[in-house]
Amino acid sequence: MHTVLLTGFEPFDQDPVNPSWEAVRQLDGVLLSDDVRIVARRLPCAFATAPACLMQMLDELRPAMVIATGLGPGRSDISIERVAINLNDARIPDNLGAQPIDTAVVVDGPAAYFTTLPIKAMVRAVREAGMAASVSHTAGTFVCNQVFYHLQHKLAGSAVRSGFIHVPRLPGASEPFMPLSSMIEGLRVAVTAAWQTSVDVLEAGGQVS
Ligand code: PCA
């Protein structure tokens, strides 16, 4: 049995829930095929502890693919991240009170890593299933980007593909949002497309500044 590791984050910054974890926890145990199972795990929203937690999950589960997810306040769709950058610049303190400003994620690491997921095929599949999705060219400079960078750094050159997806807020006081059921289905479709697609499709997904 192969494992696809899906992670979500604990709540942070006033929000009582984090939709990334609320969505991926519903996918725990879901089979992508006879021999591929999703395992969902939660990460702390803290610069000091999240990377070590993730590394422990990789050691323990030996996943065949890894997709981390997080809340992107202000995002309106399933945002499939293209690139992780080697920079922490926290606008708010994390859950342990740390607020690194202009520090490296990995000292002397490369400036950035691209995802190794077939992001265009994932966007296409989610849209065809009726949910909004797009390629995103910044995962921010907070804990999500840090975790994404560590993930790509650790798995660079390996056969295990990995990447990151930001999700919108859940319906509530602030917009934009996406209902939890759409988020769960959108992530399931995105993960399935990632697993099934070995060569990405070539279609526009960029931005003009
Ligand atoms: N979103 C934050 C960190 C945790 C989360 O869910 C981010 O985008 O960095």
C-alpha cells in the first residue's frame, strides 16, 4: 500500500478553525486506487516546530507523494502553489510568538524550489469538477511557505513528488470563502490528478504581474 501524505495546519491568528485541516482530515483513509491511501496529518503553525513535525511524518510514513495545505486568507479558490522561496518575513507572530523578519528558511539553501506536482493538470481537473482553482506564484512568507520550502528541500532529487495548496476561508464573517464540502472535493480531485498525472499538461496558468 502506498501512502499519499496530506497535511493541514492548526488554527492561527484569531481564527478558531483552520479550513486546511478541517478539509484534509475528511480525506484521511480515502483510497485513490486499490493500493494508494491518503493519510492526513496536522501541523503546528509555528516556525520552530512545523518543519521537524513534517520531517518526522516523512520518516514515519515514507509517503509516495506529499501535499501540504494551509489557509490563505484572501484566497478565493483552490490555489496550487508553484514556488517556495527561501525567505521568512512574518507579518504576525506565529502560535509560539515567533515573528522572524527577513531570515532564510534554510541558510545557504537555493533561493527557491519549484513544486514537483503537475500543477496545470491539477487546476484543470479541479475546474472540470466544478470548483474554482488556479496556479499561485506566491505561497507567502509565513509558516506555509517555510514548510513548503523544507518539503521541497528534503525531497529535492527524489522520486517523491511534493507541493503545497492554499485554500480559502470557510463561509463566515469575511470574504472570500469556499464551502467546506467544495474544499474537500476540490482537494480530493487535485490530489487524484496529481497522483495520476506523470507529465503535466501545457496550458497557460500564469499572471501578468
Ligand atoms: N496558513 C498560514 C500558516 C498556516 C496556515 O494555514 C500561511 O499561509 O503561511
